[in-house]
Amino acid sequence: MVAPIDITFLGTGSAQPSHTRNHQSMAFRADGEIWLFDAGEATQHQLQKSNLKMGRITKVFITHMHGDHCFGLPPLLCTMTENLNPNRAHEGVVDVYGPRPLRQWLRVALRSTYSRLGRHYRVHELIMEGEVADENQEDRHPDEEPGTNIHVKDNTFDLPIDDKEGWTVRAAPIQHSIPSLGYVIQEPSQPGKLDHATIVPKIQRNAQALLEKGYKSPMAVLGKLQRTQVDITLPDGEVLTPPARRPGRQIVILGDTCDASSMLPLCNSPHLLVHEATNALTQLDRIPTSSSQPEITLKDVEDRARSHGHSTPQMAADLAKRMGAQKLIMTHFSARYKGDDSDEESVAIMEEIRQHALDVLGKERDKDVFCARDLWFYEIKY
Ligand SMILES: [Zn+2]
Ligand SMILES: [Zn+2]
């Protein structure tokens, strides 16, 4: 049985939050454990509105230091740890990953508000090319454990994820107006699928002999083969080999960006790419502000997006295509694109944005492209 994996979009807005889009945060959940990606302002309120349990958060990954991605982190840390027994504060340390100066900033925020936590935390900083690591681990907050400094190597960060067996998280710097990161989550490989059509007749041929050998049911051999992943020799000498393992799911979550092609070497047809699409050319954007104003073109919108380090749906889809991503979810929308699925007009605008991505990926990919809205939940199927 493969573990259920899903992602809940807690906030899907960009710089300006709106009543339908909170600042950015995503909760990635695998087997009940939650890893949070970004924690914009009021992330804890959004968590309370969702069906996710705050106590299940074990790791927080920050993509970049713009406030719409991290202003919610200090209060979230206070709330998610407040009901825990202070004598057990060392257990279940919360790991926080992100660029500099996340560690110092969090220290100042918690210290200057006299905040104490029910659980300890530590910050692992991803040190970009040319940056100097913060080696001062003495001056810590009372609830802070020493974190690591992760240096970039061949444009890649290998994150220390030692408590979730077989899972890896890697990251790479992506282009934005300030240092920004994209993360690649890799699930461990999974047992392969048994080829029942070939195996079952072989077992049936040996049914009597297997019963005599003590098997309650000859077909129990199937379960044993899958479970143990070891060759089984049948009474007539036929050897059954377990199926080859299948690669686990790969999920790519990007911070704000106008160019994340640096992620390509880390990705292998990911199951899901989450990419920002801040700006678009929709019917809302086409309305001229004055009669003398020339009509806005896609190039104008793209130039404006790039100048702020952001992307259009076409740019997001272009990366998804080059990456071979199986699904694309767009998020981080400008405040003018309401995330209100009970409002016909908002739904039509978001559909326009989705179609822009499909223009690049091909209309036959209709079921593979989504626009996220707040508190929307998506299951990443194997
Ligand atoms: Zn942002
Ligand atoms: Zn940003």
C-alpha cells in the first residue's frame, strides 16, 4: 500500500492579501506528517479553518524572505507548540529550513516579543553562492537548538532530513528579486506491481504441493513475494521473483520566480509542480484605463511580471513542459484574481488563467492543470 500524499493550499495570494486569498502557505502531508512550505501572515488562522492538525507539523520550509512567505512563522511556532509539556520540549524539535537571515530574524522576532515555545526548534540555513554562513550558534533563543548551515554544491542543496526514512529534499536557487528557492521532495521507491497474469497460473500448478507444505492458501505466496521482496522457489522448481521497485513520487514546490530552469537537473518527470503565476492577461487586465491607452499585450504583462521577478501562467506551463511535470498547480495570484469559487465571474477569470497554461501544454492536458484557491486540497496519486 502506498502512503497517501496530499497538499492543502492554505494561502494562494501574492503581495496583497484579499478576503479570498491569504498570503502563501502550503501543507504537504505524507502519511499523516505535515511539512509546511512557506508561512505567510495568518497561516495559523488558515490551519484552524482546515482539517489539518497543527501538532502534526514537523518541518517548515521557507522559500524566500519576502514577508508574504514568512510573516506568519513566529506566531505559528508559538501556537503549534503551546500545548505541549515543557518538560518534553526537546522531543519533536521543529526543523525550519530557509535562506539567510531566517535564523537571526526568527530569533529577534521571538526574543523581542518575550515568546517561549512548548517545543524546541532549529533553523537550517541554505547558504547561497557568495553568501557568508552565520556561524554564531551561541547566541540562541532559549528554545532554539543549533541548526546546520547547508552550502550549495553544483547549484544544489541537499537538506538534512534524517528522521523520515528514505525521503529526500533537495533545493536549488531560482531567479526572483531576492534570493529564492525551489524544493524537490522525493518519496522513497515503492514495491513494484506483481504480474498476476503470469504468476497465478504458476501458483495454481503448485497448489496441492503448497497446501502440503503448510500454506493455508496457495495464493498466500503472492502476499509473501510482495512483502518480503525475496525470490520464492515453488515446489516444482519454478522461481518467482519480486517485481522491480518503482520510483516514488516527486513533488516540486517553488518560491516566487521569473525563471526556475535551475530546477531542471534536479527533476525527473515530477508527479506535481507547484509554480507561481502572479500576473496574467485576462479580460480584467484588458480593460484600458483611458481611451488613449494602447491595448495591453501578453508581452507587456510578461515584461512586467519579469521586472518584479514573477511569472505568467504561460511561463509556469513552459517550465512544467520542460520538466515533464505530470501535473501543474498554479498559485500566488495577484489580488485582482479572486479565489472565490461561488462567484461566476471569479471562476471564469481563473479558468482563463488555466487555459493560458493549457495553450502552452496542449489542450489535451486539460485534467493536469489547476489554479489553487485557499483551503483547496489536492491528493497526489501514485
Ligand atoms: Zn510572494
Ligand atoms: Zn517574493
